Amino acid sequence: MNLKILFQRNLHFGKKLIQLHHYNAILFFLLSMTGLLLFSSAFRSTFPSIRVLMKDLHIWIGVIICIPLLVYIPEMKKHVKTLSKKKNNRVNLRFILSILILLIISGFLLTFHRVTPPIVSSWALLIHDVATWIGLPYVIYHSMTRSKWFKKLEMRINKVEIKEEPMLIEDGNPIYKRRTFLRSLSGSIIVSMFLPVIARWFQPNFVSYSEKSSGLNRNQFSPIPSPNAKSVPPIGGGRKGEFRYYTITEIPKLNDENWSFTIDGLVEKKSTYKWNQFVHLERDVQVSDFHCVTGWSVYSVTWEGIPLRTLLKQAGIKKEAKYVKFYSADGVYTSTLSLDHAMIDDVMVAVLIDGEQITEKNGGPVRLIVPKMYAYKSVKWLNRIELIDYEHIGYWEKRGYSQDAWVN
Ligand SMILES: Nc1nc2c(c(=O)[nH]1)N[C@H]1C(S)=C(S)[C@@H](COP(=O)(O)O)O[C@H]1N2
Ligand SMILES: [Mo]
């Protein structure tokens, strides 16, 4: 082929590539911002009302970012050809494309998490997170070292070095050395910024171990509930997976003095328990899975507590009662179940998890669990159950979460 034509074609292609990169950079920035906001617990508590909007936005930007990628696919062969002599660029391309593919597939699965079994979303979320925490720093590095600003900086440093140490040449090309130095410097700065999060992913038990040993659980209630024989050791060896701790308020500071537990509303017998009464109520043990609507799950959790229906029957359900409303000691969070759903066997007012007291982060001393529904139903720091005859809309449901919380 005529060399001149080949050159022109490459030039044309190069321009296209640059254009593609500009669109991508903006979209990628928006995608990262919305993604990081969704991940952030500060955002969860400060702007709960736009959380659902942010999620939809993130999904749509994700879909839009696939369009330039579709434009690129037919050109890919050509692109790879132009890189036949540049090993680094080829590796770079392969890496970026694999990260993108992982993000797209896992993002797609997460978007349709309601029609897939929870185990699929757990994996998808893990992959989405890991790919983000590796891909994001890489893309920042990539776009930095390729920016005009960085190139100028490199050139300036190289010039200075050449003037000052012209004799260094025997030790290899000084320009090359300086450039590698500058690149590894910016690389390590970026990596050290992201390392804490990345490390957490590869050492998922890190947080819970340090928590146990440093006694971060400030829930010091006495007497300590003594676990049922079925709870210790926990059935099947204990839970699999990690909780992500969520709260939309500060964690309430609870102790056996200020804590109480009330059942009231449309019941025959209203009652309020103090801790030392509550701790002596008869408890049951069950193993169940715990699913958050954002995709993560914790499997085979051994919960010990009082089945909700036992509590309700003891209180005496009045005929007018249609719904059960749950309150949190944080003073803000609530959820509801219809009376029928509240009577399902595994809905439990839990006191122990895997034979241990529920930590304050995890919603202790007492939390609700509704295993068959997404965990936004499972009120943490549960301190009041009220029977009502109207439908109450819970905290997250009011802010856009589906009223139907059934897990597939
Ligand atoms: N009081 C209170 N209960 C709550 C929440 C909350 O923010 N506050 N978040 C809910 C959601 S969305 C989930 S996924 C679970 C998380 O439980 P964990 O923080 O113990 O992992 O608690 C649920 N119960
Ligand atoms: Mo959740």
C-alpha cells in the first residue's frame, strides 16, 4: 500500500481517537462522581432524597458511555495494528478494555439485580467495586501522563537536568530516566491515594478483626444475653460475607439505662421493657441470608432473637390492626410491614448474631431482620413496634426505594 495513504489514514484515525477520548473523559468523570457519591456513606446520610436519582443517573451515564465504545469497536483492529510496535501501548489498551468490559457487564447485572438471584448481584457488586478501585486510579494516571501539561513538565525537567548533569549519559539516557522517575512519582501518589480502599477489598476481614480486638463496640449492656446452645458455635460455622454498615444518622448512644423497647398501638396489652426484662424473654435461633438492595449480601447468618409474631401474639393483635410500624432509636428511621408479612416465621427481633451481641454499627443491641425482603426493612436500633390501621411509608420507601421489597 501507498505509504502516504497509510499515513493519512492513521492521522485520521488518531484524530478520531483523540475526539473519542474527550467525550469519554467527560462522561467518565461524571460516571466516577456519581459512582463515588453512591458509595459514600456521607452522601447516604446527607442527601438521602436524591440517592435514587443519583443511581438512575449513574446507570444512564454508564449506558451513554457505551456508545463511543460501540463506535470504537469496528476501528479496534486498525488501532491494534498501529500499536504493533508499541508493546506498552498494547498492554495499556488491553488493560483498559478488560476493566471496561468488567464494569459494563457487572453494571448491567447490578441494574437488573431484581431479576437475578442475590448471589449474582453480590459477585457483580464485588467486581464493579474492585474494577473501579483499580481502574479509576489507572485512568487518572493514564490521562495525567498523557496531558499536555504533564508533557511540558517532563520537558522542562529534562532540559534542566541536561544542563546541570550532562555527564550522566553513560548511566543510560537521562531524559528517559527523569521521565520514568516523574511517572513513577505521580503513579505512586495516585496509588497511595487509593490504596486504603484497594487494600480493604483484598483483606475483607481486616475491619471486623480490628473491631473485635479493640472493643469498638460501645454497646455495653448488662446483663449480657447468654446465647442459646444453637447459637454457639454458630450453625454452619458462622456468617459468610461482610456487612456494609449503613446509617442515615449518627449511631445512637444506647445503654441499659436509656434503652427501652415498646409495643403499642392497636394491641390489647401495651408494654414497655427495660433491658434487664427484655434480655430474659425466650429467644429462638435461625439461619438466614441478609440482602441489601444495593447488591451485597451476607450469607448463613445465625440470628438469635424473639420471632416477631411471638411478640405480636403476646401483645394481642386488635382486629383493626393492618400494618406494623417499626421505629429506630435514632429517631428518624422507620419501616413497615403489612400484618400478614409481619407474621412470617423468620421475621425476627434479633439480639445476637453468630452467638455474639450485635455491635452498635450492626444495629445492636436489638435490630429487626426480615430475611425474605431487602434489608431496608430491617430497622437497626429497633426500640418500638406500633400496630396501626393505615399504611405508613418507610424511610427509604419515601425516598424512592420500592415498596415491594421481596428478594427474588
Ligand atoms: N436505623 C437504621 N436502620 C437501617 C438503616 C439505617 O440507615 N438506619 N439502613 C438499612 C439498610 S438500607 C440496610 S442494607 C441495612 C444495613 O445493615 P448494616 O448496617 O447492619 O449492614 O440496615 C437497614 N436498617
Ligand atoms: Mo440497604
